[in-house]
Amino acid sequence: MPILKSLGVADSKVPRAGTLPLRSSRNPFEEVPGLEEEEVGELGTLPNGTSCRRRATLEKLAGLSPFRLGWTPGRRVGSPGDGPPRSFLGRMLTPGIRRSSADFGLLARLQGTRAQGDEEAAGEAVRRLAFLRLGRGPKPHRASLAERVVPAGEAAPEPPPKVPEPPKMKEPLSVLEILSLIQQRELARADEHILELEAEELASSGGGAPGPPAAEGAGGGRRARDVALLYEALQRELWALVRETLAGPGPGAGAGAGAVAQLGQVLLQEEAADGRRGPGAARKLRVRWAEAVGRAARERLEAAAPGAPGGLAGQLEALRARLLEDMGVVRGRLAPAYPAGLGAFGVYLRGYHGALAEWLGAAARRRLPLGDRYALLHWHNQVYPREVLGLVDLVALENGELGPLLSPGTLRGLEDECVTDVKAQTRAALLRVLQENEEHWARTEDRPSSLAQDVCELLEEHTERAPRISQEFGERMAHCCLGGLAEFLQSFQQRVERFHENPGVRELLPDTYISRTISLVNCGPPLRALAERLARVGPPESEPAREAAASALDRVTRLCHRVLADLLFQELQPYFNKLMRRKWLNSPEALDGIVGTLGAQALALRRMQDEPYQALVAELHRRALVEYVRPLLRGRLRCRSARTRSRVAGRLREDAAQLQRLFRRLESQASWLDAVVPHLAEVLQLEDTPSIQVEVGVLVRDYPDIRRKHVAALLDIRGLHNTAARQEILAVARDLELSEGGALPPPRDRAFFSDISVPRPPFCLGLPPFPGRLPLGRLARPGLACLPRLRPPSPSRPPSQR
């Protein structure tokens, strides 16, 4: 009897079942006389507190009496006449009875005292039996009963049919044996036995739903407690298996596909059992499995992020790598091992998604610098959907799409913080850049300005990153940066005006003044392009800021162009003073000086960018022709004969052609100016009134700012004093003026005759052919006498200009 041997009781001391003891007059469990302590040796102390230094009765060893063992002389233990054994050894010896956790707790405590003796006895027995077999030789063949009864040569009778044996009852496992199965990761089998134990507990408690363990002394309560403890052990192994399988293949990576399949089988078994338990008693292991996956995912992500270099951006990159690695393990190794009905891949994906949402939410609640906020928003909106979820078949998810990692309110708060920080940082940075550049304007060294480049880099850093996060955030950031740019350009305009208003700058820096002005003009095109781009990207509310930025740049450009043109025409003024004189008709010296000076100065203007250069050259082209035509209309030259008119007209055409070639070489786009001087030459040279009327009509059509005073001055230069012809020609200009009505004046870059002031046109009084008497009746007839035309003074004009 192995159990009794483990307790230190010899076989001779325990009576066999169904036999009487040799000495019936004495208790068979009494101590054998004459047995001394030194014959036994050192055995230790039994669990009941008695000494094992000498042989003792089973009652002293186990603290149990024969009646508690359920044995009496002459009766077999566990016979039909006995009730269910209530003692430890009775339950251990009786087949068909499940052993509880308390019984095996006692056996576990006895394992340490009997292990060494059992091993030594077993080894000695094996050696003795092997020696006896060698001395005895092989076992002889013994004839069967049929061979001995049937004579030789006769056929043996057929053996009787075998009676099928009744099926053996499956002996239920004990609590410790079920626990051993759990520890050996035979999870599906262990769960089956737990379900059987739970069914027994339900049957013993009256078939109700499983509830909390009953009192300590009740058998049903102990069984319910055993079920609860086994479920706890089972779940610990299940969730540990979930953690281990995420480590990936390799040494120490965790259980294989078989263990994962058992985990899935347990979930299916428990889901089926929950249907029998009812909603109030369901264990919901499938829900707890999803929670365990989420906890394991959280541990994996937290382990990957802290050690990553590069701040929050580096941590997000480490999270991305860990997500791709683990989801690859799930897709390739874990999800196929689960039963198909569990949707394992979706459960793992949701677990990682939820763990990642917790991590990002905790990061968003911290006070992050601007760069980390950009990184967080970009990773949330672009990297995770494209590089993580883009590799996942979201259609295969059972419950639809995944929720957002961060709530819309959290995202909006992060964007608001970014916009606020950008507004404050860019304002300070732009003012600092402007201050540094303004300090270099007054210095003598000539170096190119990097103002526009610095401003564009400061703003484009934000305007390029924000649209990559989302279109709406890009619009908000563009509107913010455009407002900051407009505010900066207004400050820039004011400082440029102060620079040019300072008279000491031109005197102290005559050589670098033009270079500084060109550098300031060159800031316009890139800043204007930036403002236009931000206005296109931004919302409709950005239009006022764009207009303010464009207006400030236009003022700066016009101011610098005017300064450069004034400097140039100060140098050209002596040559313009020589035009429209007798010497001008005979010598091209004056015009050659104009063309040579403009060509030389154009080389310095080439350092200007294309857009402002084209505008400046067009302005120089217009102003040069205005200065050329001004002395002609002011009456500096009078034509008293047809020959003189022909010479003047020819000279005008030659000069116009030479100026046209000059400005074409300078790449002027103001081609509308090329015809003004030839038209004036035609008016001077034509003889018949209708042709002159046609030419004046063309002038008025092409140059709407021409007035009757300009036509009258041109007729005076031509020497046309015929009243009727003058009235017919001037009527063309008057009719066109009246047809225009309240039309707006032409823009500044298209104005020509409005910049040329001429004397007031005279009207003529016809003088009598005889002296001494003036007929007043003829005063009403215009054109009869040349007197200044009287007009009421205009209140809007100063007295000096009346």
C-alpha cells in the first residue's frame, strides 16, 4: 500500500481487507513490543506533532482512529454496507470519489518526508529483481488448456464468444490534478474538468446558478471555492499566455500555436457554458480575453517608447515600429492559431488601438513644446492611418471601424495651442529680423539683404507642416501666418519710409544708397508671392490681410522706384532742357546724352528682380517720354511754315524710334508709349483738317487722359490760327470728353498727358481793320481775338496754381 508506506507503516502492521488480524485479542494498531528507537533511525516529525523516531500505530501517525478510517475487522473498506468514507485515507482508498483540495494539501505536506525513503526502496527492489531474472533463465513455454485436452491431429473447438466488458467509469480528477493540468498548459482539458466540477457543484446545490462559496464546513461550499480557485488559476495561465505569445518567435518567446489553439478552445467552451449559466452567472471569458490583450498591448507599447531617442518624435517612431512588429506576429502566427469564430485579429488590433489611444491621450495632456505638438498631430492624422491601419483589412473587423485615437476636442485644443504659439513666436522672430536688417541699412559695407529669405523661412516652416496634418489645420495656420506677415510688412513699410526721408543717408552713403534701395525693392516679390500663396490656402477671411500686405509692398515698391527715378532724372535733366530748340533740330546731341545715360544706369538696375525691374523700366519709359513731350506742348518751339513743321515732325519720328530701340533693349513692357510721339508728329505735319481730326481722335482714343488744352497747345505749335478749323478739331476732343462722362481716370501706370501741364488755351477777338473803334457786338464770336479764357476760380485749387 503505497500511501501507508509513505506514512512509515509496514505492510505487516496493516491488516489486509477482508481478513482478521493474527492477534485478535489486541488492537492490531498497537505498538509492537521490544521495538526500540535506535532500530528505526532518524525519521523526523509527523504532521500531527508526534515523533517519528520509533515505530508507532497508524492512529499515532495520522491522528486517526480505525473508526474514522471506516474499517472494522472482518469488513472491507468501502463495502456496500458502509456510508461514504469521511476520513482522508478512506476517500483516498475508495474509487469513484473525487478528492478535494484539502486531502491533497495533506499529501503535499507529506511529500518531503517520504520522498527519500521511497527512492532508496524502489532502487533496491529493481536491482534485486534483475538479479533473480538472470539466475532463473528464460521463462519456459507452457501449453494452453486446449492443447492439453484436445488430442493430437484433431481440430480445436472454437472458443466461446467474448462477452463485452461493461465500460469503465471515468474516474474524475482531483482539484490538484486539474491544477497540475493548468500548470502544464493543458488548458482545454483542464477547463473540461473544471466545467464537470462546476456541474457537480450545481447538482449538489440544487441545480441553481453558481454563486459565492458557502460556509467553510459545507461540502458544497468547499467545491464552489475549489471551482473559483481553479478558474483563477486558469485565467492566470491564459492571460500569461497572451503576454508571452506577443513576444514573437525565438528563444523564450512563449508558447507555440498549440497553446494558442488551446486558449481559443477554452474561450469557445466557456462561451458555450455561459449560455447554460445564464446572464447573471456568465463568466464572460471572451470579454476578459480582450481586456488581457489590451493590457499586454499596453505593456508592449510602454516598454518600447521610453528608451527611444529624439523626444516625442522618436518615441512615436518607436511605437510605430513596435505596432508593425506585433501586428505582423498576430497576422502571421497568432490569428491563424485561434478558432475562426473568435475574430482574433480584430481583438488584437482593437487592444493595440486602445492602448495607443491611452498613451497618446496622456502625452497630449502634458505641456508639450511646439515641435512635439506638430509631431503628435502629424503622427495621429497621417502616419498611423497610412503606415499602420493602411496595412490592415478594416473591412474584416466585426464591429466596424476603429474609433479615433484622440477625441475631436483634444485635437482642436492641440491645434489651438499650435496656432497661439506660432502667432507669438513668429511675431517676435519677425520683429527681431527686421531690427537686425535695419541696423545694416545705415552701414557703409554693401552686402545683400537676407530679410525676405529669413521671413519666408520663418513662416514656411509652419505653413508647410500644418497642411500635411490636415487641410483645416493648414487653412487656420495660413490665416494666422498671413496676419503676422501683414503686420510685419506694415512695420517694414514705415521703416523704409524713415530710411528714405533721412537726408543724411544720401549724403553719407552716396555709393551704397542705390544698392540699399534695390535690396529693399527685391524684398517685395518673394514676400508678395508668400502672401498670395497663404491667401489661396487660407479661408475667405484671409482676404483683408492679403490686401493689407499687398498695399504695404506696393507703397514700398513705388517709394523706392520714385527715389531711383528721381536720382536718374536729376542726372538727365540737363539733356531734357536742350530739347525742342533750334539747336535740337540740327544736332542729336541732347538725345544721345539721354540714351547713353539711361543705358549706363540700366546696368545697375539689372540687380533688381524681374517683377520690380519691369515695373521700374516701364516707369522710366513713361517718364522719359513725358519729359520729352513736355517742352513741346509748353510751346518752346513754334512752327511758322510748312517746311519747319516737316522738319520738326521728322525729328520727332527719329527720336521716337531711337527711344523705342533703347527701351526695347531695356526690356520695357510699356509698348503703349511707342505711338505717342509719332501721333504728335502727324498732327504737326498734316495739312488738311479732316486728316488732323482723325489723328486727334486716335490720340484721344489711345490716351484717354488727353484734354482739349493739350490739343489746343499742339495746334498753336503747328501755327493753326484758323478759327473754324480749330473749332472743328477741338470739337473732336470735346465730344470724346463728353462721351466719357464720369469715367474713372486711367491708372497711374497708364497716365501720360495728365502729368503734362500746359498754359491756358487763349481765345481770339477779331480786331477791326481801322483803329480807334472796337465793335463790341463781335465779342460774342469766339476766335476773333486771342485773349486768355476767363474761368471762375476753383475752391479746391490753391491760389499759386490758379
